[in-house]
Amino acid sequence: MRLEPVTEDNYRAVIALEVHEEQRGFVATNLRSIADAWIYRPKMQPLALYSGEELVGFTLLYRDEPHDLHIVRFMIDRRAQGRGLGRKGLAAIAEVARGEGRTQLSLSLVPGNAVAHGLYAAFGFKETGEMEGDEIVMKHDLTPARHP
Ligand SMILES: CC(C)(COP(=O)(O)OP(=O)(O)OC[C@H]1O[C@@H](n2cnc3c(N)ncnc32)[C@H](O)[C@@H]1OP(=O)(O)O)[C@@H](O)C(=O)NCCC(=O)NCCS
């Protein structure tokens, strides 16, 4: 899985990615996310997710605190879901964070988004007990385990 910038060459295809109808309440449209990224630049970064040559998803990352990489949006196109690409996308985002010396991934999700919650929990995200508006906050510690 590769994370690539959203550019004049791929932004139309990124905007055309979509989730299943019943998932629409779980994530903003990619069009909205690209607008958010423009407004909150350069702290927000929109990225296209590629599996080989295939554009399969999108994420919007936010860098505010030095130790944390915040995942504002994360989606896999409905035609590409269920193939393990969500998990691979998270792994690619974790690599980016580690490469920048960050020790934590954070995100929030709509209560009732069971698939995303299951994916995040399996990846190592834990609920913090906090809410961000109506959304459940989850964090994942990237600090490598220490072996004395
Ligand atoms: C959440 C999302 C990114 C997962 O993407 P994905 O590529 O389907 O994820 P994966 O194929 O890696 O599957 C992850 C897990 O969810 C499970 N899963 C995937 N689709 C599922 C479905 N429709 N029903 C039940 N479980 C499902 C998989 O079995 C897998 O669990 P496993 O590792 O125990 O087998 C995708 O469903 C999506 O884009 N949803 C809409 C947007 C959204 O909710 N984003 C998150 C906002 S916080």
C-alpha cells in the first residue's frame, strides 16, 4: 500500500471514490476532505491510497503535536473493501508516523461504526474514554516494546 499526494492528476479520481450508502454517516466525502485540507494547510495533508497501480482509498492526516499523527479521515472505496486494504492502509500510516519520530496515532469514530472499530481495535487502537464531539476517541501507541 502506497500513500501518494493528491495532485492535479488524481484528485478527480479521489473525489470519485465512495463508501457504501449505509457508511455515508461515518465519514465526510473526499470532496469535503480536500476542502478541509486546503483550509487547514499545511497541518492537514490529504493522501491517496494505492494498492499497486489501483487507487483504493483516501486519508486525511493532521499534524498538530510533535508526538502525534491524527487520522482525520480514512476510507477504502466500497469496491475495494474487505480485502485487507484497510489494515494495510493503517500500517502505511503508522510507518509515516514512525518515520517522523512520532509515538502515537489518534483518531475518532462515530459510535456504531462496528467495522472501523473492529479494524482499529485489532490494529492496537484503544478507546481513551474521551469523546470528540459525538465521536469516540481512540489512540495507538507506536513506541516499540522494550526488552530489558
Ligand atoms: C473501515 C474501512 C476503512 C475498512 O476497510 P476494509 O478495506 O474493508 O478493511 P479490511 O478489509 O482491512 O478489514 C478490516 C476488518 O473488518 C472486517 N470487515 C470488513 N468489511 C466488513 C463488513 N462489511 N462487515 C463486517 N466486517 C467487515 C474484516 O473482516 C476485517 O476483520 P478481520 O481482520 O478480523 O478479518 C472501510 O469499511 C470504510 O471505508 N468504511 C467507511 C468509512 C469509514 O467508516 N471510515 C472510518 C472513519 S473513522
